[in-house]
Amino acid sequence: MDAIRGTAQGSAPVPLSVLDLVTVGSGVTASEALRTGVEIAGLAERRGYDRYWVAEHHSMPGVASSSPAVILAHMAAHTERIRLGSGGVMLPNHAPLVIAEQFGTLEAMAPGRVDLGLGRAPGTDGATAAALRRTDRMNEGADDFPQQLAELTRFLDDDFPDGHPYAKIHAVPGPVQATSPGGVQSPARPSVWLLGSSGFSARLAAMLGLPFAFAHHFSAQNTIPALDLYRESFRPSEVLSEPYALIGVSALATDDEKEAERQVLAAALNMVRLRTGRPGLVPTPEEAAAYDFSEMERDFVDSWNSNVIHGTPDQVRDGLNALQKRTGADEMMITANAHTGSVRLRSYELIADAYGMPTL
């Protein structure tokens, strides 16, 4: 329970956390983007954010987080307290045993502070998903997600029943080391979360008594229905006695309101290109300002940015407070999308300042 529930800092109504897409902007290298990720994780730890998560994406030049476990291992070496996790690993892309081994290794590196957030979407287009999964069956995996999740959980707990084909297979590092001759107690296993942008994972998380993370930042119209479904369907478990819902929120704070508008326009142009099959590096604000948006693209930008909380620190704080009150979220995970790493770092600092979050 304590490994799941965060602690609000300062005047924040609920715990605040960070979702880092390890954004790669035009003129920026992947190495620089990953170094910025280390800086963001360190800042988040110092300012009292609860978690630092990265998301699995593939074949997207503007996102350097194709391998969450690799990034989280690096972050574990540069942090001491903050919880580290995936937001999420797209389970259908992987064999459950591989994920159990990867996150068991992370748990051994950073005992008691690893979250394994799981999604059933591919995190990419259909062709890339087929290349990842070595199959041309586009729906393979997503339809089998509950079975894959059950298999992963058994590997994490090392509790396949006698007679099962996998009964003698052990995810290492893991519980088998505690029961081997001369073994000592292994670290607690990672905390499993289900992620979603619709009702499917909400219902499954509720049935299993797991914490639920909803992608409000790109599926805002489904947020309240999904959270209502999760809460109404929730069954207590050994993990949770009552529902715990986190929402992902796109938010950007700058010292000046006009600057925030410039930055989110560039991020929105990046989404326009992604949604129209032209993924690339995140454009600069200057490139976005000079871009000739079509009427359809302008409508998309307006709709997209209506769900991005942006402006001065006070405006962002007020927007986050209103969103939390409207959704009843138990935790808010903020993703700051901007071309430049320093802008994203500054945003997390300004939000912490707006809530009076102490420097730890």
C-alpha cells in the first residue's frame, strides 16, 4: 500500500509526479535528451515529486524512450529516493518473462521504488508493432492482454502451479533466490499498475484490485467515464484496499504567458505531424510560428491545446487544482512537452514553486 500511495507536498491537493517522454527536439541529439532526463529526475527528487516514469514509444524520432528498462536503470544510478517506473511498458510487444526479468533487475538495483506500469497498446504504428512482435497479426497481444498480465504476475511472484509448463522457470532476480539454499530474502517485487485511455484497462484494474493510471493528456474525453468505471468496479486486493487513480496531465509553466503559448504551439505541431504520418523531431517555437497551418490542422491544434494546462505558474497551479477537483484523481503525473530541455526543467521547477513544494 505504501509503495503505491504518494504523499502530497506543499499545498498540492494530491501527490504530483513526472512523466518524461525524453523529448528530442530539432537540433538536439538523443544523448542530450537523455541527459536532460537525468536532470529532470534529479529535480523531481529534490522538489518532492513522487514518481519519475518513462513511456515506451517506437519509431518516433522526437521520442527517445523506446527502452524504458534501460532508461530507468540509468535513472536508478542517479537518484536515491524517487520512485521510478514505466508509464508504460506495452506488454503485448514483449514476452512476459523478459519484462519480469528486466523489472526484477531494476528492483534489485533500486529496492522498494520501482513501478511497473503496463499498457496493451503497441505504442507505435501497426507495421512497427508487427516488427516488434514478429507477427503480422495486428491484434495479437492486445486481445490476450489479461492472459499476458496473469503470466507476468506469476513470473514476478514465482508461483506457477505444479504441472504448469513454466513451473520450473524462474524470473531472476526474483523470489526463487530467497528459497534457494543459502538464499536471502529478495527485494519486494515491482508495484504493478495498469494504464489505459478507455474503459478496458479501467475495468481490468478494478477487477484485480490494482492501481490505475489514465492517459488524460491524450484522451481527456474518456477520463471521467473511465475513472467512474474503475471506482465502481473496484475489488479490494492484497495490493489495495480501495481504488487509487492517477491521471497523466500535459502541463507547461513558463515565466510569461505568451512564452507558454509559443512552446505549446510547437508541441502541437509535432502532434499534427505525428497524427498525419509525418513523425519527426519536435520543432522549435520559431518553426511553429512560421508554419502555415491548414484549417483542419488549426482545428486539431486548438482541440489539442485545450487539454494542455499552460501559462504562468499560478495559472498552471489553478488549472491543475481544477482538474483534480473535477476528476477526483488521487495523483497527477505531469508531462511537459516542449522543444527545449531547459524549458521542461524550468516548468517542473515553477510548478513546484507554485505549490510551495520544499527542496528536499
